[in-house]
Amino acid sequence: MSAATAATAATPVSAVSDFVTKNWKLIAVAVLATGAASAAVYALTSKPSAKPAADAGADSTSASGAASGAATQSAAAKRKKKAAAAAAATTAAAAGISAAASAEPAAKKAQPNDVPREPADSVVSAASDATAPPKEDKSAKSGFIMPEDVSALSQEERTKLAQEAKTLGNKFYGDRKFAEAVDMYTKAIILSPTAIYYSNRAAAHSYLPSAVLTRPMTAQENHEQVVADCTEALKIDSKYVKALSRRGLGYEKLSMLTEALNDYTVVCVLEGFRKEASMAAPDRVLKLISARQTQEIMQTKVARMPSPTFINAYMDSFRATPSQATIVAQCEGTGESIKLIKEAFEHQSQRKWQEAFELCDKALEADDFDNDAIEAIARNLRGTFYFLMGRIDMSVEDLQRSLELDPTNINTLIKRGTLFMERGEIEKTVELFEKAESLDPTNVDLFYHRGQVRFLTNDFQAAIDDYTQSIKNEKPGDASVYVHIQTAVAKYKLNDLNGAEKKFKETKRLFPNSAEVYNYHGEILMDKQAFTEALKSFDKSIEMDDSSPLPYINKSILYLQWKQDLPSAEAECRKALMVDPLCDIAYTQLAQLLCHQNRIEEALKVYDDAIQVTRTEAEVMNVISCREAARAQWHVLKAYPGILDSVPRA
């Protein structure tokens, strides 16, 4: 669970990254701003892409249709030279498919009903390359006679013979005689090259076993040959989807992931994002790219305090008395560690978070505590700061040691439990919360944070029950606006619209100076498409506290969803960054807006800025996914000018 979510799950901060990752095409297509808006707040419309499914079609287009892209030579010498070059590139077979490639559905061992009748239209699994000619004349067995002097034939004769060779190649392919298929497709290319013939040969290459080769080839050479053949096909027809798909997978097998993503993205755009199988490919590659780049970044990324808005929200979500600061202040110890930890809590009370962290760290380094309970609190505080900085392993270490020193500290049990939740270990989270409840069945923090866990697992009624208990057990001075806001939001999630509105009205009365309640109420109004009222609510929040970036971000989303007003939306994002330069969600939202305006180069720089201020590895990975999807969009715009204009608008 993120710190922002722990404070209030109503915030858009926790939803945008998930939405972008699951719906990468909204980043890759500039015109889809409207659909992204409300989903960015609540992620109500996002859904994962379906797994890819192999197509069963074939490249069996007639020669007359295919010949339009063929190159025609006028001089006999040039024709002979080209024929010789094509023959030199001919392969009798491809090398054995690698273990990874052989796992692909299209390359699995044939079953009785698994033999394709024509060259597969699906994305194939490998590529090949060879310089040696076939060991034997496959055309003799097929009944096809290749003319000795191709240059002596008319273009019409060459086109007709090429079609015959291609038809035989399709038959061999359907019988899984891939070496013979390659031979026929190569002859078709020599006679009258078309994009289809090159693409078909690439498909056949990908299945060739190395045993049929004069010189066995490596898996890498196979993949390189597929890329080479598909590239030749695309020189003839740059929008040939099958060649783009096959080359994309060839690049993927060669670990040329950016190139693979570019090809897969073009395929999706050409298909208008209508085929789930095609859309699964960029999803897969984005994950690989993001994982690789995240690992590199995290090795050198310097941990630092996040946005003050983020820290304030998390720290304010703990309000049980006596507070840890009170316990430390009442301690009578005189050692250096006690002195430093007292100073740390004094700075925390002034919201000087960096200074508080540094003093706490020095206190633990001095290591002259004579009170286990106070040392446990010190480790709790440092562990909390480590969590906020995204250093999760170090946070776990400190909180675990804190529990060893004082197993009865409710605050530590709650924080350790939420870290289990962050890692998906819900049972351990529940176990620690149950222990905390057995120690203090009226603890307001316990009920609030357990309610958050239940909210995030969509158990909204149970969340409301916990929030209600938290409110019931509040003591004078303990009241928190967040628990009341969350109660209203949970009611809304249960479709209790009247109950949600009543709760927001009550919360405004109880907390007349709270800007947060107007911001989160505005989100609910926006989700209900009560846009005018939502705008008033966001403006009221800003009027009460203009230092928070969240209402500006929400206004940005509102302008997109309501009026498709990109300039105003961008302006609100920039205001958010002015008041909080460390707000990663503001950078991400701004970058998306720039993508929607096809200002991709600017967007890439903003994504880079977002990476610098993100906390955790997962957050870095999400931003990288957005950035690389934008980079692929940029490739599409440069390589295929105007192509996005044909994509259906959302």
C-alpha cells in the first residue's frame, strides 16, 4: 500500500500508474484523452489485455495483387545481378529453434490437427540466415522447373511462375516441409519479388530444424534472417501487418526490445487497436523493457524524501494517544541517543521531515539507548522514513527490530502489517492487525488502517464498519478528516449515493477548515459527471489551501473529461508542479497531456523528471512503461506521418 493510499484511497495518485500500465494504448494514441480522464481517478474502466492467440490465415494473395509492389528491371544485366544476389541469400533451411522460441504456440510439435494448410498468419517465433544453397533441387520433387535464365523471361511470365512457386511453397508449408517451402519462396523472390513472398519465407525460416542445413546456424542467425526478410517485405509495402508482426518477434528474440515495441505498436495502430492478440505483444515487451531499465536505474537511484503532500498525508493518518512523540518527550534518559531522538520528534512536529530523519539516524548510530521501548520507537520512526523514501527492505528491517524490542507497540504492528500488504501478503497483514486488536481493541489507528486494507481489497462494507469504529473511538483532539472522507467514498463505492453525499456534508461541517474534503468530494462529483459542481469543489479546495497539488491535478483531469480542453488541462498540471515540484503524479499527468498533443519529445523529458522523484521500484517501472510507450508513439508519428488520424477516437 502506498503512503498516499494509506492516507486516503480516494486520491488519484494511486490510480493513474495502474491505469496507464494496463491501458498502454491510451498513451500510444494521442487522441484518447477523454477516455483516460475519469479512469485516471478511479481506474473504473481499465482492463488487462487478452493473451495472444495464433491466427490461422495465410498469405495467399494472388500474384496480380502482389505484383504491384514488385521491382521491375529493364536491363538484362541488372536482372541477372539481382537474381544472383537473391540466390546468394537463399537458405535451404534454418537452424534449430532455441528453447525459448520452441515454446511459442506456432512452433510446437505438430499434432494431427495442428498442421497449417498455408503459411501461418500468426507472429512466428524465430528467424534464420544462411549462405549455402540447398543440398538438393527441391523443385525437381515438386514438379516445378526453375528457368536457367530468368532474365530472358517477360515480366508476365516471371510473375506467373513466381505465383506457381509461391503456391507450392504454401503447400510445403502446410505439410510442415519448411526447407522445401523456403526453397519455393526463394524462387518466387528471384522471379518476381513481393512483400508476401519475403514474409512467407521469413515464416518458413522460423520453423526450420538445423539438421537440414549444410552449415548449422545459431538461433541468433535464424532471428536475424527473419528480420532481414521482413525488412525486405516492408521496403515493398511499409504497412504490411504480417511482416511487421514477424519482424517484431524477430527483434524480440534478438533482445532488440525497443525495435520490437516499435513494430508491434505500428501493427496495433494499423489495426485500429481492434485485435486483442496484437495488443498483447506491446504489453509483453513493455514489461520486459521496464523491468530491464528499472533494474539499471535502481542500482544508482538516490533515495530521498518524497513530496511533502505525500508525507503529510501519511503521518496525519496516525493520531492515537499517547503519541510516540509524547512517550519520547516524557522519557527521563540522558544519553546521546535519547537527546537526539527527542530532537528528531521536535523537528517532526514542525514538519521538517529531512531533519527529523537525519537526527533519528544519528540517534540509532550513537546506540546508547538504555530503554528498549524508546529504541523501538526510534527504529519505528526511521523505518517509517525509509518506507516513505521507497527503501522498503530497510524499512522492514527497522520495523521488525522495533517489534523485537517492543512487541506491544500498536503503531509498529500497523506499519509492519501495511508493508506485508504492499507485498501482497494479506494473511500476514491480517495476523498483525488481529494481534494489535487483542492488545488495544479501541485503537483508532488500527481500525482506520485495517479499513484501508479492506477498502483496497474491495470489501467496502467491512471498510465502512472499521472506519465507523475508528470514529467512534476518537478522543478529543484525535479527529481525522481522512477517516470521514474514506467513509463517504466507501459509501459511494457501494452505490449509496445519498449516504455518500450526507457524509460529505457532515464532514464539511465537522472540518470547516479542511481543503481535503472539498478535493475528494470533487472527485466523486466528477465521477458522477456533475462537472460544474466538481469544478466549484476543486476551486474551493485551492482557495482554502493552494499548496496542495492534488486539486490542480484533478482540475486537469476535469478539463480533459468535460471539455477536452488540453491547454487548460496542461496549465493546471504545471500549477501543481509549481506548488509541489516533487509530485510524481503531476509529472506523469503532464507527460500524458503532452502525448495527447503529439508533443512527444517534450513528454519524454517530463517522464524522465518523473522517474527522478518516484519512490519505489514499482513506481519507477510504471513511469518507464509510460515513457517507452510514448517513445513508440513517436516512432509511429515519424515513420508513418498522419497514420494516427485514422485511429478511431475514444
